[in-house]
Amino acid sequence: MLLRNDLLEWDEPNRRTVRILWIDVLTGVAYVFDLACTTAKVERHRLPVLESALALGRARKLEADPYLVLANQQALPPKYLEARDRAWQMLADLVEQEPAIYEARRRGELVQEAARRHGISHPTIYRYLRRFWQRGQTPNALLPDYANSGGPGKTRLATPGVKRGRPRKDGGSPGINIDEAMRTIFHLAAARHAAAHTHFVRRAAYSDLLRDFLCERTADPYSRRVRRTPASGALPSFGQFNYWLEHGHMIGGPALPAPLPDGAPVALRGRPGAAFRLEMLPFSMQLLHAQDRNVLVGTPVLYVVTDVFSGMVVGFYASLDAAGWSPAMRRWPAVRRTKPAWRAAMDACWRSRSGHAATCLIVCCWRRN
């Protein structure tokens, strides 16, 4: 038995999926919409024809609806709900006029009337109709696709003389438009730094980039040595270099631990949270000032709290103070807190300190033997 909102899929002669929008039981007619259609065209079919296609195996009914929009109302941002409600206000009266809304001539008249009443263009209403029919005929089908805005993962073409991206808010270097030639230089600088150092440090790789690649070279006529001086003009920012390290897959991720052998015992005695281990990890390095790379700010110490039963990290604290019991105890409140609440508090703390002269962030990755 066919019902409203059922999805029917054909493989021949052309693969396509249609949604049953409405069934007129008295006349035995079903109105269907091709989900790949780029217009608001609705097809009219007789029910016996559709049922025969299912019985003969030429078509099949999909059990799951991958196009149906299911959303948690409490988790949606307010601007999403406002856009959905605004579109639904324009469409609510139209979709109730069945079967007139499915007939091409009557649909055109209804859309033109709605466009005049709401003061919008008729292509906008057709776009809302198409989205409504494609995604399950519910108000949530009109939720905007803001997540697809901006074309994530696509490389933008630059206009000569126009800097892409928003202006810098902190007054830092505006950077430059990164083209294919500059991406090649980024790749060479990253590969050279990775080959010369055991641990890849992005700030150090960026400094090497400016010193060895983006510089002006002059030959000393007496010693015949090449001198490097900082290049004049705009230079790529560290943020741009860091972005293309990730986007261009110029560096690999951390190595994954080896899998456990077959038959290895994994059952442990005890329970999570029964006992914790506190470790202090001093760093044999000095941190530099975020804005003046010639100024030292101190030696960091990392305190790590792990669960004895599972070995999982339950809290950490980075400090520039001398190692001691007092800074170590500052980590224990975060162990008891839920991690989403702790992360929200940390994000608020970083935002409140964004105007300070120096900000240090230490990210450490290790594997326990």
C-alpha cells in the first residue's frame, strides 16, 4: 500500500527517486516529485501504474528516508529558526491547497498571488516549494543550509589588487592572497623543516619560511657571501601558513598506537574514578612572547591527571610558575567538572584575555607505554 511521503526508486531506464506528495483516493491518482528535479515540476501518475511497477520489480519502495530533515529544536541557532519560520509563513497557505498546488497552471497562479502578498519574487517561492517537497514536507524542510555556505574546502580565485577574507580585527598583518606559487613555497618550507627537526613546530617552520624563502638576498662584494634581509612589502601571515599546512595536507597527523595483539587481556580490576595519578612534565624549552619573538616569557610546566583504571587523561594544567604543589592542586576542580562545561569556561577565559600582550597555548600529545 502506497502512502503520502513514500519514496519510490527506479533503476531503468534512468535511475531516479520520487516522493509521493499526495494521493487522491477517489480518482486513484498520485502526485509525485522527482527529488533530483531542479524545478518545481510535479508529475501525475495513476496508482495502479505505480503499484504494478512495484509488483514487477521495476521500482522499489525505500524503507528509510535519507532526505527527511530531523532536527533538535533546542539545539538549532535562533537565526536558523527565524529563517525557517519566515519561509514557512510564505508557504503554509500554498501547500494546503491540494491538489491545486500540484497542477502546473493553478500552481503558477497561486505562486504569483503569494509573491505579491509577501513582497518577494516568485523564484524564491518556487525554491521553497522544491525544498519542501524534497525534504519530507515538514516545516523543518525549510531550514537553511548555512553549513554549506562559503564552499568549504574550495580554493578561491583572487581578484588582482583585492585581498580575500575579512580585515584583521587585532591590527595584525593582513597577509596576502595565497596563490599556487606561494602554496608551493609553503610546502617546501614545511618539508625542509620536517626533514631537519624531529618534532615539527609550526611557529619555527614559519620563521624558517620568512628567513630562508621570503627574504631579499644581496651579495657582499668583499666576502662574496650572500646576505639575507627581511623582504619588504606584504608577507603571508602565520594564520595563512597554518591554514595551508592543514588544508594542503602538508604535514601528517600523529602516529596511531599499534593495535593490541589477539588474545591480549583487557579486563582490569577496580573502577573508573577510584584513583588518579598526578604527573608533572617540565619542558626543556623557553616560550617566546606572542608579539615580540625576541622576548622570553618563561619555562612551561604541564600537570597531567590520569585515571588509574583506564589510563585516560581527565585533566591538565599548564603553568609558567615554578613547579610545586600549589599549581598542581589547581587542576583538581576540572577533574570533577564535566568536560563540555569546562571547555565552555576555558573558551570564555581565552576570549576575555585576547587583548593581553602575551598568550601561550601548549598542546602536548603523548602515548603512555
